[in-house]
Amino acid sequence: MINGSVYVRNQCSGPGNCTALNNFWRSLSNLTINVSTPNFGCYSGEFWAVSQAAPMRRVHVNGFATLMDYCTGPSFASGGFIADSAFDGSVIVNGSQQQWITRNSKVDVWTNAVWNQVFSGVIGAPAQSFPNPPYTTLATSPVTREAPYLYEDANGGFAVFVPSARHDTTGTSWATGQTPGVSIPLDRFFIARPGDSAPSITSALASGKNLILTPGVYHLDQTIEVQHPDTVVLGLGFPTLVPDNGRPAMRLVNARGDVVSGLIFDAGARNSSVLLQVGTGHERGDASDPSALSDVFFRVGGAAAGSATTSLVVDTGHVILDDIWAWRADHGNGVGWTVNTADTGVIVNGDNVTAYGLFVEHFQEYEVIWNGEGGTVVFFQNEMPYDPPSQDAWMEAPGVDGYAAFKVSPDVASFAGYGMGSYSFFNQGVNIYADRAFEVPASLPAGSLRDLLTIFLDPSHGKGGILHVVNDAGASGCSGDGGQLPLTAMANAGPAARRAARTRPRRASSRGCGRPPTRARPGRRTRRCSRPSRRGRPDGRSYRRRARPPRGRRRPRPACARCTQARRLAMGAHRGPPTGRRPFRPPGRTRPRRQAARPRATPSPRRRHARGRGLRRQESPG
């Protein structure tokens, strides 16, 4: 119990430039705060002005609390995550927090929303009202498992408490008494220190021990293998695991009932195919004993140059992802389009995976690929990469600009998403576009996606934008929209997305996104594909059609190969018909051949590693 406050305030980089945008990697858990701040002036109250990777868990706050440091400006903040906590006796000031998720908690009054405020199983939460104000409220959380924590038992010894899974719940796990779960004495843990090798840690785990990682940086020459089910891996002080030899940092081999909490996975200098792998063979998992990743964060660059193809791969079913931040660094050390290379943040291949608070930012291809059936995402926050040096360097496929932030595989029949936002800001001085923020099968049931939004973060300094919200529905905001902050919201994307995926993709207005208008040559009647290319054909020829013959003598209108291809891409048909449970994988390092009327003269290699400039973080919301 604390009588006072535990506070996080803005960081100031100069007069009038104080924000919480870089307040990462800190946490508050397992205590009571009786707010008492006499003589604090403007800072009276509990100030928790944080951004990503700064969870608050199992905290009881009695008194005034604010998630914004309004004492210094402009006070931008980009959080955030609260779970299993209660706030009594006053209000919670959301203030400038762009987005936030609160799960299984209790609040008295929540003051406001900005872009995307999500509540799941929260007593006292605002009513559902997206998009005005943008509150997304779920009455209950479908399945949860709270993070483990270290505590002192009645005999003065230390133990780790591991909460059990709960289904369809509201409020905190401790409101009516002891949280359901088991207590594990400390002698059943291997307590690792930064000097310990990966083989010694794996050996201890193989002997049946659980694992506590003490604070520090662990340089790993081999993969830490977690072999037994129901193993607990608990990090204290956010220990950082760095794979030095291009191998995965950690692999959960069985992934049945395993609990991993409080870790940072940092990409090493040699590229790793994956940083954390959960499961190895598409195991079904156990609904009554799900595995859980709580407050697990991934970083590619930022601390030092690093590379990882994918940060997190989930290959087993019934896994709970509870506060995940996968970040390809946009500022710090070792940052640049060809320096901290990373294709995808999260790939989910397992069925019945549930995610609360999925933050994935700046990856160079798809940010999230979801291949599993029955998945649920409650709150998704994304920023597309700031630094593609050109449109050619960032193309999903010929004729498809950029990559979707969130892709649901074409053969998935069941998926639910709530409160999902994707932001864009391209700062290389050229127009960069993403055709869509969310790419989903047309066959998803109506209402599968609820409360989606896209935003261009800084129209006065960036160029380009996102053309559509989901598939080819929802004309989105771009850099040319009058200098305002373009925001497009869709409260129920199901029917619109299904209709749009069955029709020809529509070209966005040049007035909103800076697209050059299509013009015919003087004196000729010409017809263009509805999706004009800025690159031309691979063989150097133009896509411009021949002039139409005089009326009355027209030949049958041929199909536009590029339009056909774009339409197939929107529906996922370019991958071919689904065969069994084959998961979708992102494109390789070379582009697939276009199925066009004329074959390519030469292959068109992917240029995503074209030389680009390093990126310095913009002082703008994000």
C-alpha cells in the first residue's frame, strides 16, 4: 500500500515540446494507492502518462487519476493498457491519450475519448458509442488469464501466484476474494541472471523448473526451449533477450498452459526468422488451460541495429495475447529502411486465439497475418512504416500499393475484431500509399469487424496515406485533406467489406489523396484500367489501351488484366484456392509472377531493401 502517488510525467525535449510519446517499458502492478499529493500543485493526483509497453495491472487506486500529463504541453500520449484494476473515489482523465484499452476493471467516471478507447468487461465503462465518441464497449471478456506475480506469503517466504483462466467475466479477479489460481513456491523456479547461458536455462527448464529472469540483458547464442506444459516464465524488471546468432530467442515447444510475462525480445545483428515461437506443429491447445503471453514486447532496432523477419509466431490454439507490443523502431539507434529490417510483427496460425491490446507498428510488409479460425482481437493499434523510400519499394503485389496492416487469410471463415485502428505517416518527401488498412475474406459473416478507423497522423509534414479502410470499402484520409487530421471510422465493417470485395476496386479521389487524375491524350479516345499504375508494365510498355473504333464498329470489350488481377487480390484469389489448413504466408523476397495476358520479359525482383534514409521520430501523435 502506498499513501501518495506513483507517477509518470511528460518528457520534454525543449520549451513547449513535452509529451509522453516515448514513455515505454515500465509497469505498475499488485498494489493499492491511496492518492495523497499535498503541495504538488498542478501534479496533484495519480499521474500515469504513458505510451505503449507500460501496463497497469492489479492496482487499486483510491482518488483522482489521470493518463495525461496536462501540466506541460502539448502533452501528446499514445497508450495504453489497464487490466484487473479498480479506480474509486474520483475520475480517470483520459485527456490526450490517442487510444487505450481497459480490460476487466472497475471505474467510477471515464472523462473522454480521442480516437479509439476500448473497454472489455469493465464495470462503469462508458456505453458503446463508436464513432462519436469513439467508445467500443464489450460487456464481458470472452476468455482471460491474468498475469502471474511475485508475492510474499504468510510465512515470510516468496512465491509466484499464477491465476487461472476465466470465461465471460466482468470486473477484477479479486473483487469478491482471492483470485482463482495456484501458488508456486520459489524453490520450484530457476532464477536466471544475465550471465547465464541459454543451454543452462534450457537444462533447468527440461528438469521441470519454472523460470524467473532477473533484470538485465541476456545475449543468447542458442534458443531457450520451454519443453513442458504449464511452465511459468516470469520476467522481473523487463529483462531483455537478444539472440546473437540469428536463432529464435525462445520457443514454447508444447505450449499447453504455458504462461510468459514481462519480457522484451530485442532483435540481434544477425537476422532471426522469429524472435518468439509459441508451439511448433499447429497443436490444438486446451480451452480449459490456455497458454498466455502477458506484457510481452518485441523491438527491432531502437536500442541497436537488429533484424527479424517476424517477431511473434503463434502455432498453437487457445492462446491469450494480453498486451503485446511489436515495434520496428522508428527512432533511436540502428534505424533505417535497410538497417532494422523486419517483415511482419505477428503471425497467428493457431485456432481460437484471443488478443487484448495488440499493438504492432512500422513493419515493412503485413503488420499482422491471421491464419487461425475463431480468432478474436479486442483493440488493435498500428502505425504503418514511416520510411518507405518509394512506392516501388513498398508494394504488396503488382497494382496493389503498400501492405494491409492486418490481413486475415482468405480461407478463414470465422474472425471477430473490435476497436481496430491503423495510422499512417510517410515522411520521405514522396507520396506513399497503402490500398487498404484491413484485408479480410469476403466470406466473413456480417459484423465480424466492428469499430475500425484509419488516421493520417501529420498532414502538414507527410505525404500519401491509406486509400481504404477494409478491402476496398471506406474512402480513407490522406495527407492532402485540408491540413486537418484525417480520420475515417467504420462502426460495422461487415456488410460493406463483403460488398466491396465482390466488386471492382475503386480508385480514390485525387482531391483527397494526391493521386494524379487520369487524362487522355488530346485528340484520342482512350480508356484506362480503373487502377492506373505509376510504374508501367514490367516489359516497359504502357497500360494505355488502343483508341476505341468508331461507334457501331466496336470490337468486344476485352477484360483489363490489371483490373482483374486487382479484383482477385482484394478477394485473396491470387493465392489460389485454399487447400486444407495451409496457412497464408507473406510473399517471399521475389515477386510472384503476374497472371496477365502477356508474360513478363524479365522477373521483377522485390526492391523493399532499396537504400533509404534513417528515420527520426516526428513530434506528432503516434
